[in-house]
Amino acid sequence: MADVVVAKKISPIMVSFDGEGNGYRKYIMPLAYVDPLINQALCATAAFHLGQHMPHLLPFAEKTRAVIIGNLRERASCVNALDDATWAVIHTLILGDLFTGSEEVVSLYHSLTSFIAARGTAGAKSPLAQFLYIQAQLYSFFANSMLADYEDISAATRRYLNESTSDAGPSVQDSHELPQNLDVHCITQEIYLLRMESRVVPAYQDRMTGLLRQLRGLLEHSEHRPDSQTLAWPCFLGAIESESRSRDDHRFFANYLRHIWKTTGPKTIPKTLDRVTTGWERKALGGWVEQSLGGCH
């Protein structure tokens, strides 16, 4: 049952392009048949996902999660502590916490960044490792307070776009979806960088208004799947930035984010919806970034 939930319900919403290159189905799920810890992690994540409507599954998921974390601690001193399987387990556990809205996602993200730092990006040679590294860049959108400065989020954005689109598969690369996806994320990056630059100088109001108009136009008229978690970050930024500029735009981005929540389920998104109503005036110098770690993924 867990493999069906992951294949049909979870894997499509966690990638920009749900095609033959979907790494959850292509790499992680097959590995679960030979690695018990990955299998347990997938079962726990599936149970957390289903637990939103079947709460009797949550105790099993919590217990399994605790067992897995204990096994990871034991594995930390082994020779395979930095292998692909361990990476996949940590990544899959984060997915489970995203669905429950657990604050423990913070410590798991710290574990992930420490793991990648210890392993080094040069070790991302296998297809699975490359996929997990791309997904780690996606996570960094929502945890950028842990990055050195705003230039790092720019680099992470470029890496994610370049690497995820190259692995999207020919059916996607030949469609209109690819350039539209690139445009959405590139404009989102510009919005983010413009806001972060305002820590030093005031944001250019006309430029920001124009970027928000472009972002809304793309989301309204593109072929994007509104059930993709990868659109949560653009919608979150759009909602935050448009609050003091246009009530209609703010409502559009917030409703889009709400739709993503209703169709994908993670409880982290309702927390974000609560935050987008507070505005910049209550978040000093982009402090909403730090607060949004438990927000959207």
C-alpha cells in the first residue's frame, strides 16, 4: 500500500515535472525493495500522508519514524554513514514531517545539510544522489535563513532549475511546460533577491510591482500543474510581497497557495497561509524567511 501512495499521491507533487524522470519512482522506490530502512521511511511517510484522513495510522508512523532515527544514529559511526541509502532515508523522513507540519523538520533539515557538507557535492555521482541533491536545492528555497546570504539562494535556484530540467525527460523538454516553469522560478528568484537587497537599500517599488504582475500572469495562463509543491514558494513570495500593494493580487497568491494545500495535503502550508497575512511590517529585514522554515515546502 505504501508504494502505491508514494507513487501516485506523493511523488507527483514533489517535482516540477512528473514524467519518466521522476526520481521518487525511478530511484528511491526500487531501492526500498533492497534496503529495509528506506522501505520503513517510505511506509512512515505514506502513513503520515494518509493520516490526515485516517488518524489511526499516525501512531504507527510516529513509532516507525522514531525507530528509523535511532537506526540513523547507529549508522552514523559505520562506514556507510554517508552512502546514497542514508541520504534517501533522511530525505524521505523530511517529506513525512512536511505532511504533518511537525516542527522537527528543522532538526531534520539541519541533519540533511550536515550530511551533504560531510559527504561533499562531488560525491553526487549516482543518478539517485543527483536527484537527491536537486531536491535538496528545492528544500533550500524554504530554509534559506540557513544559507550564508542571498547570493547563495540565487546559486541554489540556478542549480535547481538547470539540473531538474535536464532530468525532466524528453516529453517534458519538448513541451511548452519547460520554459514556463523556468520563467516562474526565475521571476521568483528576482523577487527574492530584490527583497533581500532591501536590507541595505529600499526595494524598487515599480520593479517589484512589475515582477509580481509577471508572476501572476504566468500562474494564471501557464500550463503549470496547480497541485505541485514546487509552486508553493513562488505563491508564498507573491502573497507576502503583494499584501501592501494589491489586495486582489494578495488574494490570488494566497488562494493559489491554499489550493496547493487542498490538493497536496502538507500541514506546513496552512502555517504559511497564517503568515502571509502578517506582512513585511512585522518581519524585520526579511525575517519572515526565518519564520517560514516551518511554512511551505
